Amino acid sequence: MKSTTRFQLSFMMFLEFFIWGGWFVTLGTFLGNNLNAADGEIAAAFSTQSWGAIIAPFIIGLIADRYFNAEKILAVLHLVGAALMYLMYQSTEFGVFYPYVLGYMIAYMPTLALVNSVAFNQMKDPSKDFPLIRVWGTGGWIIAGILISYLGWDSEQGVADGLLANTFLMVAIASGILGLFSFTLPATPPSAKGEKVSLADILGLEALGLLKDRNFLVFFLSSVLICIPLAFYYTNLSPFLTESGVENSTAWAALGQGSEIVFMLLLPLFFKRFGFKKTILVGMLAWAIRYVLFAYGNAGDLFFLVITGIALHGICYDFFFVSGQIYTDSKAGPKIKSAAQGLITLATYGVGMLIGFYITGKITDQNLLTEGHDWNSVWIFPAVFALVVFVIFAVLFKKEKIEYKE
């Protein structure tokens, strides 16, 4: 790969995830403090991610794969996103804000697949080249969090002064830059131009036959269920840290993405040594442990519990979701690999997270106090839920040898 192309792809990934991390982490705090949104409304705003994930296959399958170059669609979607972000920046009421965030997520979620398509199209050895490109995305998310805290937007005074609204302006600018930059990316022609397409193809429904396999069915249902605890993390981490009086809360939250890098490197070793079942069980158990740590941690002498919980994000995400992608790939076979991955993505980030955000809103709202929330009770629910999923998977999933191919 040419050095110029490597820079283009790395910068693309950096901005792609700088954009996501630049507003999504602090969204709950912004809505609760600046738009006076109720917990149910905050959950509804986060659930737009799920609606975007559900609609994304249609945009990719009907348009990107058949009619236009991926980099051009990427450019248009980010330019649309820049406009919507600016409108979100100007919003002062939740009723005005919600249609913009919904439209934004419908535009943004397909770009996650599009940046991968552009990157893979330029690689001769994806297993070697892609991690070195993708890591810039994680770096972008981390830099966004550090920048927000460095500028004081997430401080107690910054939140009170409404400075968190600046995150939307920052992301609007970044989206505009990535939109224009995308026109200069290497050409990525449609991969299935001229081919007939069905609804089943787009949604990955041809992979439904895998559910006849008992182990895959258990994994599939566990994947949907574990997204309920995941929704609590996305929705409540920033409000929890802010209400607890944690300074530089967004920078601390970015520690979770840093741990992703570390545990992504450790995953192949763990997977080969202990196998799929033990690896994914460790990931599930980490979810339960992290929420217990959140439940009993604070911004004072027990702050180390909170930091440890955030640092567990790498195990929670990599050991479950990345291991799950490897397992799905091995079970699907060459014909339906893409369909199987699409089905899992639709089930988790689509249906699973949609249910998760709804439950998160209900539980968080039930534990609303005169000032703030009863965070101990809020975090105990996903801890117990994750533990139940852990037990279900441990009992029902029969040991199966899955090879990890680097």
C-alpha cells in the first residue's frame, strides 16, 4: 500500500470515530442538563443509533453496493451529517432536537460500513493492514474525549454554562471536513453492480438457517440480551460521572477505548489458549463486574472502582463482540459470511440495543431522585442481567472448537 493511500485511510478512520466520540459520549449529560430531557427522552435519543443500524443495510445494499462509489456516498452522508449536527447545535428543545439526531444517525450508521469498504478495497493483506488503519479510529475517539475535557466543556461549570453544545459544532466541522476529504479517497466502485437484490439479501436473512444449530442459536440470543447491559453503559456513563462530580469525565470515559486497543492485541492469545466459550464467558462476566464497580464506586476514595470499571470496556467489548464475529464467520462458511455478519449486526446494534435503550430509560427514570439519580440501583440492574446471560450461555452452549485465523 502506498504511503499516500495509508495516510488517506488513516485520516478517514480518525475523523470517522472522532465524530462519533465527539458527541455521543456526552449526549446524555447534554440532554439532561441543557434541554431538560427526561430519562425516557434521553433513552429515545440514544435509540436513534439502533434505528440507524436497522436502516443502514438498505442504504448499503440498495445504493452503495449497486449504483455509486462508496467514497462518494461517504462524502454525501457526512456533508448531510454536518448540516444536521449544526441544527442540533442550535436546538434548545428536545422536540426540535430529536428529529435532527434521528436523521443524523440514519446518515451516520451506514458510514461505518462504508469506511471499511473503502479501506478493504485498497488492501492486499487485510488481516495485516486493517488493524493498523482501524486503530486510528480508536485514537480519534480518544482524542475527542480528551479535547472535550481539556476545553472544560464537560466540567461542572462548563455543563452549567451550556458549553457541551459546542461538541455538536465541533463535530459538524469535523463532518464537513471528512465529507469534502472523502471525495479525494481512492475509488471504490459498487461491488454488486447489475446484480438483482432481494430484501432477504439486504437484511442477511439467508443466514437464518444457522439458527437451526443449537450452539449458534444460544449465541445469537445471548448477543441480543447482552446488548441490554451495553445500552446502560452508552446512555448513563456520562451522566453518572458528571453527577458524581468527576472532573474531566469525558477524558476518563475515553480510557475505555484505550483498553480496547490493549485487549484487541491480547484476544488472539486468549482465544487460542482457552477457546471460544471461555473467552466469551470472560467477556460476559466482565459486564457484570464493571456495573458492580460502578454501583459502589464514587468520585472520592472509591474512584479507583469507577476507573477499573471503565478500563474493563476492552474485555467487555473485544472478548464478546469481536469473538462473536470470529465465531459467526467460522459457522457461516464462504457463501453466507456477509449475510451472517449482517444478521448479527442487525440483531445486536439494531434490535438488541433498541430494547436495551428502552429498558435503560425505564430503569433510570424509576431511580430519579430530587437531585440526580440513585446510581447504585441503576447499575445493579444491568449487573444482575449480565450475570443471568452469563449463566444461560454457560449452561446451554456446548463446548465447540473454533479456530482463530489471523
